[in-house]
Amino acid sequence: MTAPKFGDFMVDDAYVFEVGGESKTTDQLQGVPQSFLALDIKGRSNRRVPLWLFGLLY
């Protein structure tokens, strides 16, 4: 895991994740290949991954 120029963290030097709340948009990740939002949501949708899949439970 590393800290990329854009996004909050990068895994395997390939996948960029931006962490945020349910209303977070992909605006910060425009033009960043293989980027996803890690959000406080229950299910997965297009480029939106729930935080609980990372073990970030509350």
C-alpha cells in the first residue's frame, strides 16, 4: 500500500482508492485509471466499494 498523487491510497501499485461518505463523487479521480471510491455504503455499485470490505467497520 502506498500514497498516490491522487486518491487516498494505492494497492499493488495499480488500484487507487478515495475514501469518503455516501455522497462522495468520482470528481477527484477523473483521469486516474483503475480508481475506486471506498464509501460508507452497504452494497457495491459502479466504481463504489463499501468500506466494510476493507475491514473498516464502525
